[in-house]
Amino acid sequence: MKYKAVLFDLDGTLLDSIEDMGDSLNRVLVQNGFPTHNRDAYCRFVGDGATNLISRALPEDKRTNAIIHSCLEAFLEDYDKNWNVKTKLYEGIPELLDTLTSRGLKISVLSNKPHKYTIKCMDGFLSDWNFDVVFGQRNDVPRKPDPAGALEIAEQLDISPSDFLYLGDTETDLKTSIAAGMSPVGVLWGFRSAEELRENGAKVLINRPLDVLELLD
């Protein structure tokens, strides 16, 4: 099948951003007297939006609305200053984006990161490429795995969902792709395991970004 577009998740798919997110939240946890977490833990915590990230990082007996809201505000304030300290593009992503662009495919991003920070990261790390549509988490649109954002992208590009490859690294991404009627591709360089990706519907698992090209030929 000849695909016309590729929809990317952001964190764990295009950007290795887990350390900056984890460092920011760890500073907030320390300020509040709560235990911190390592990289592996944050790889499990992320993927379902900032509010869920905060909730998962807090001790179970501290997950009240008031504490979550307070820590979320502090996290976003810290992350706003430290979003690009350790974050970087995954190896092979620039070459993949160059090739997709040269072939005339539409490229877009759908993230559960708040929209403001999605745009900040795109401008900071991915401004060399012309992404056709970029959406982070917006208050008026259900977050992934609801397919609303993915379907909105397909509508804006006037491309059938079935003509999209959807690249993501978590259960949330795969569920979104399937619900939207796109072709799910699990990436193994991100935050979750091959087992999780297989169990949640990945038709294909790829080890390197340029492996996507084999799916287009």
C-alpha cells in the first residue's frame, strides 16, 4: 500500500525528552518532600498527559486533586525553563524526515504533551522540517487514545485515515492509531517495551527510524 502521510507521536518517538521531564518533576517532588523517581519509572509514567504524569509520580496517598494541581503548576513552571537541557532528537530522525519530505509525504505530530510545550519543542528541535499539522493536548479536544486529534489531522490534510502510517512508542499511541483507522507502527527506541506494543495492536515494530522507509516501498 502506498501511504500518503505519516503521523508521529512526539516524546519517545521524535524526541528523547524523558530526562528533562523527569528532572523537572523530581525537583517538584523534592520541594514537597515526596520521593523521586529514576528514568525507567518516568518511561512508564508518561504518555497520557501532564496531569496523569503528576498523579503517577506522587505517592498513592497524596493523589488528591489539590496536590496534583499544585504539583502540576510547579512542574510546568520548572519545565518551561528546562525543557531543552538534555532533550535531543533520536538518532536517525533527521534523515527520516528529510527522506519523507523529499518523497512528498505529509508529516504531522499528535502529542499528549500540553500544546504550548509541544509547539515549544517543535520550534526548538524540529524547525528544519515543515510539519503540516502539529497538535499537543488541547483543553477542547479529548487526549489520546481518543482518536479525535488524529481524525482532525486527517481531515485538515484531506487524506483518508487509512492512508496514514502512525508512529508511536506507547500503548496510548497504538490505541489511538487503531481507533482512528490508521496503520499502527510501534517504535522500539522509545519509552516502552516490544511486548507492550505487540499486545496493543502494533502491526509492525521497527528498531530504527529509517526502517519506516521499508513500509513505504
